Amino acid sequence: MALTIRKFELLVPAAVVLVGIASAFYLYSSDKYSLLYYGDSISHLVAGRKLVDWQNPGIYQLGTVWLPLLHVVLIPPALNDFLFASGLAGTVINLPSLILASFYITRMAYNWFKSEKIATLTGLIFALNPSVIYMGIVPMQESLFLFFAVSSAYYAYAWYENTTARNLYIAAILTILATLTRYEGWFLPIALAVLAASKIRTESIRVNLINFLCVLASFAGIVFWFLWNALAFGDPLAFINIPFYSYLAQATSRPFRESLYLQPLSSAQILSTAMEVMYGAPLLIISLIGLIAFAAKKGESKNRMIFVALLALPLAVIYISLVLGLGEIFHQGGGIWFNSRFLVLASSIVSFGSVAVGVPKKKLFVIILAAIIVLSTSFGAIRQLGYPNPPMVMKEAYAGFSYRNETFSAIETAKILQHNFNDGTILMLTSSGDAHKIMIFSGIHLVNFRDLFAGEPWPLVNESRSFNKFVIVSNRPSGDAINGVRFIENNSILLNEKYEIIYHNEFYTLMKLKSS
């Protein structure tokens, strides 16, 4: 499995480049907020820029719940004001990630089927799903993780098959990066350890020692995250235990968990129904049949099952998280599926399975098989789009963006703030998500903002003992905005005495320091 690039392997990446760039600029020209529909997109951009542009920049801004790698790689594009405010900073990072992932899935298919046409078809099915493309141009974690998951599976299996140490080294590095991107990646080092354990009896002591060290190194990202949480927050499990932000805290605060927690059949039904919307029943049926036929085929059946397991691991982890009550996927009505973005992580196994039924020897049968697969893929794309509606994940994103008009109120507040701002600091007495929206839409450098997100409210006076020039208060606080509510209650007299209201809407009040 040497990485000598064949000409046909560039076809799918080229298609992804064209479709991705066209989609990003079409969406942005249609609606300049379209790449920022996900509230998490905005927060990821802010988290990346805060590492450099903040009142106390540096490593402490890594946070606790979200794994840090996306924020770190977002720093260069997020420091460009246009890329930051438009969301195109996410395109700069995630479109190349999707391009590379499509290359590796194409390479995997060719290694198994020795057919350029079938391999190209696999890559196109993988990358050109409308939801996968959307996630490849917005500042979210899924595309970056998908690249690490697919490429680490490629190199891990390559090492398992031919025991070339170089492949194991690369697999370990990619696995570390995956574990620092999404929590689904935390199962990848375990899979690598299982593969290494299966070879103990066939390898020498020296080789086993090298394998052990590589597997041990693949856990470095996880170890780092435990240590970081322990040192920065006094709890190695802070990313699980912290109120408001952790996946567990959010899942337990909503009623949907009840129908999923420790209910494997119900979780499987919800997951399969959501996947049917994203990929279409015909493609899923073909893929399932293909995977079964591929794994059961005589000759290398064990190797085939191992390969399928590596590709299917992200989807398996999503299912496990539903059953354990750590994740949620549910239908909100109106074709909106909450957390539907998680399902793009299944695109690799779905696309590979769809061509794994077997390559017929006669040309006519190949054409018929390809036509069936293309039609099934097209049906899935149309199924989730439902013209003139956007892709499945974009529906979910816009539902949150337009919820109760909060975002539009944040945009208006940000514009008024921008118009009145010339210098000074801005104290945010809102939830973190609301604050991030106002920050990005205002166009004001983040170093000018003060927040309450760490649980220790900044005072009305800043470090230089002069009052913050602006204060923004949430009128309908929720979640972590409780810190702001308490702060307002304790300082209401001082606020009224020193500040005047210059703008007010349903969700926010913008106050400015009175002239002395």
C-alpha cells in the first residue's frame, strides 16, 4: 500500500474541490450567514481566534469540553477578519480535509477491487453527499475528524496486512490527531491495540516492543486531555462533569435521552431512520448487502471483517453514545434532525459498502451495477434535499440559527455596538453562545471583550480600574447565562448609575458608560 498517486485517484479530489468551492461561494453569496448557521460554527471560530486575540490569550483558552485540534488549526484563517466573519475560515481547513478523506477512501476501494471505475465511484459517493459537502465547508469538527478516521484506518490496515513499520507510525500519528478532534476518535487507539495484540505470537520481541510503543503513543492525545482538564480545571473528567457545556450535561437536561438511554433497539431505530433520510433507503440496503457479502467472501475473510470494522468504528461509537446517554439524535419535526451532522461520519462505510457487492466480470453487468448505485445515491441526495430545502445538516443548522429570532437580535445588537464602538472594553453578561454571535457579527477584535464564561465574572471595572465602556445584558438568559443574571442582580444599582441604555430588543440590552 505504498502511497504512489495514480492519475485516476485525483479525479474525486478534483470534483470535491470544484463542488466545495462552488458550494461555499454560492451559499455565501446567497446568504452571508449561511456558513455560520451552526451556533457551534461561530463558537469554534471564536475559540480558535481567542488563542491569539483575547484579553488573556494562550493555552488556557483551549477550554475543556471541545477537543482542541480544530481550534488550533483554525488560528491562521480565523485571524483574517473576512474569513473569520464569513465562516470561510472553516472552508480553508475542512475542504482540504474532505479532499484528503475522499482520496483515501478511493485508494481503499482500489486496493480491494482493482477497478479504477469502481474506486472512483466509491469516492464520489463518499464525498458528494449534500450534507457531507456542507460539513466540508463550515467550521465544524466532522470533516477534519473524518479525514483522520479514514486515513488512520487506511494505514492501520496497511500495517496489519504487510507489517511495514512505517504504516504503523503514520497510523499512530493520525490516531493521536483524531483523538484530539472528536471523542469518537478515542476508540481508534483501542482498535490499534487490538490489531497489535493479534500479531504478538507472529512477531519477534523487538518488533512487538516497537508495536507496543506505537500503540502506547497513540493514546497520547487522550492522556493529554485528561492531564489538561486536571491541571486547568482541577478535575481530569471536567469535560464530562462541567455544567452546561458537557455532552452529558446537555443530554440529561433534555427529555429525548429517555427514549435512547439503555435502549439499544430504540437507539438503533432512531439512528437507522435518520440515516435513511441522509443517505436514502436504496443506498443503505445496497451498502448493507455489500458489506455482508464482502466480509463473508471466501479468502481473507478475517482481514475483510477487520477492515470493515475499522471503517465502521465511528458509526459504532455514535450508536454506543446514544445507548449510554452521552449523545442525542432525534427528529424535531419539519424534516429537522437534531445532531444529524454526526451521520456524515458514516459516509465512509456507506460508500464502501455500496460497491462491495462484487465487481461483475461482464462489462454490461458492471454498467448495470454502477447505474443502480448512482440512481440509489441520487435518490438519497434528493430524499434529504426535498427542493427547495437545503441539505439535511443545513436544515438542522438553520433551525438553531433562526430559533426564536435570537440570532437576528444578536446581529442587530452587534451592528449597533459596531456603530458606537471606537475604543474601550465590552462586558458580556450573556450566555457564551450569545456572546460569541455578537463578537463575530460586530467585527470588533476579541481582545476588547470581557466575559463570564469561566464562572468568575469580570467586574464592571477592568484591570486598569476604569469602567468597561459597554455592557451587553441578556434579557432572556438561559444555561450558562446564569452567571450574568447573578452579576446583574448584585450590581444593578451601579449599572443604572453608571450606564445608559443605547439599544434594547427582546433578547439583549446594550448599555454604554455615561459621559463623566
